[in-house]
Amino acid sequence: MKKPQWIGLLCLSVAGALFSQNREAPAGFDGQTNGVVDQATHAGDQKAFDAVEDINDGLGPLYNAQSCRECHQNPTSGGVSQTAELRVGHRSATGQFENPSIPIDDGKAVISGRTLVNDRAICPSGAFPDIQLQERVPETENLRTTRTSLNLFGDGFVEAVSDQALLDIARDQCRSTHRRICGQILYVPILEAPGRAGVGRFGWKDQHASLLSFSGDAYLNEMGITNKLFPDEVTLLCNTAAEPNDKPGADGLEDIDRFARFIRATKAPPRDLALASTPEAEEGARRFDKIGCSICHAPTLVTEPAGTNFQDARGSRESIISSLRRFPAPQCGHRRWHRGGDGRALRQSRHDENLVPLLLQEPSGSRQ
């Protein structure tokens, strides 16, 4: 049996956090701000997050959903959902993974350069009755996987964790396990700060370092809405909306600015204290630590100091508000990048989340 090459930890879903060494951060599914902005601003940002897009807004031409809320809603806006997206590809003659070629419009055009296959299309329609735009996966694309929508609650806390803190976790993993487990850090472009990179922490494979980059990506790939960070349509067929689709409002903010601010102001997912206090859960926690799960699932994270500006930390023009400072953060899970023995990876491209590895299979790290 071949041992795993790496088991990598990057970004964490925060289950709780502390304003100081003794006080937990806001947690709950009540739709209230965590204190980064006032409640009226948070409610306005949620309205943008929940808004349903139509063709006049730039929806499509290929898309998966009509609003952020459609994929992030359970139990309230910003949560998870049952929505799953499809990613596909195939192996080359030399055994290397290759992105798919998806024919559309009866084979007259081809979507390439990305692994994502959108579920929906805006035509055929009254305006374009003869264009068959819907993507259909050919049999040649025989490597396939689905990805469910991720929880966004508390991601503002994750954004406020320094790159160095994540680097230190990876180094500690290597040292404490004698290099049997080593976190693999992914440096990815910060799209709103050209030329700068940061430690990836958002998306299925930590392909973004900031919530603004993440929001711009999702707006294009999930809804087909072009924006300042992703200005190019996947296809121009059936497209009639002016580009970019996402334009500034009277306050100078675009939708993706509001999405990022909404996520930053969400509370962390609350812990089920009643369940956690049961004998079974307490025994599970002891075993969790004993067998080494906490090596990757770090029990705490601490955000950057109060007053740190995102311009310095992530390349964003916004400040990290003081209520997101100094958060030792007990977490409920993490997003890991595994590189196991089978090495079967889907590669993502420019339209598809910045050339970051995406595993088709995520084994525990071994194979026969």
C-alpha cells in the first residue's frame, strides 16, 4: 500500500471565536450582523445577496443559479444547500488530466478551458429559437465529480486570519508528525490587487485568498454575471446584456462588493452545546485528539491585530474592522487540499478559478 504524499490543510470553517481571550465571537443563524457593519447595512447587503437575476441583468448565457441565496440558503442566507455542480474531464494519451471540450449549438461552438459544466442556459428562446446552448457532457469526458455548495457563515473571520498563521499551521503539522502530514499552502492571485498573491482559503479548493475574489468568481461561473474581476463571458451566444453586467450603484459599490461585505458580516455557525455535552460527544472529542485529527483540524485560529487594513493584508481597499480582531476560533471543519497516491486531479482554468488543483477523488491518501 502506497503511503499518502501529502494531506494538506488550508481554509477553515469557523464554529466560534473570541473577541478577547475570554469572550466568544458572535455565532448564530439569526441574520444579524457580527458587528463589522450596522444592521441596516447588513440587511441591505443581504438583499443584494438574495436578489434574483434575469437576462436583462446579464444572467447567463450559461449559469447554475439566479441568485447567491439559491445555492447558499440553509438554514438562512449564507448557509449550505443541496445544490451540487458538475465538473468533468478526461485523461490524455499520456495519462495526464485534460479539461473537457463541451460542444454547444449543435456542435458549432465548443466550451473549453474549464472543468465546470453549467446546469442551465438562457436559450433557445424567443429571441434565439434555433440556438441549442445547453451544455451536455460527451462520453469522452469520463472523469466526473460533483461539488455541493459550501457554508459561508463566519468566513469574514477566516479572511482576517493572516497568511503567516496558516503557514505556521502547515509547518507545525510537518514537525509534529515527522513529515508524515504536511499542510500544502496554495498561493493564489488576489484579483482585486493585480500582481499580488495570498494564501488560498475560499472555494472548494482554496482557490481564492479574499472574499471579493471569491464573489466575483461565483458571480460569473454560477450566474454568468460578468464583473470587474471576471469581465469575459464564457460564451457570447444569446448574449445581449451590456458588459460588464455588474455595474456600480449610486454608492459606488457593485454587487460583488456587497456580497463580500455581507459574508464578512455574517456570524459564525453556532455550536450545538447540548449535543456537545453528551457523553458520546465528549468521548468523540477525546478520541479526535488522541488519534491526531486535531493535527489538521486546528482547534483555534487567531485573526490579525485590530486596525489591520485589508490593503496590507489582502490587497482590498476595505479595512478589517476591530470586531474581527483577535479571534481564537474553535472550528467545525476545514477545507483541505489532498494530494494522494492516485493523483487524479481536475485542473481549473482562467474562467475556472485560477489554475488551482481540484481533485476528482479525495481519498484518505492511499491506494493498492
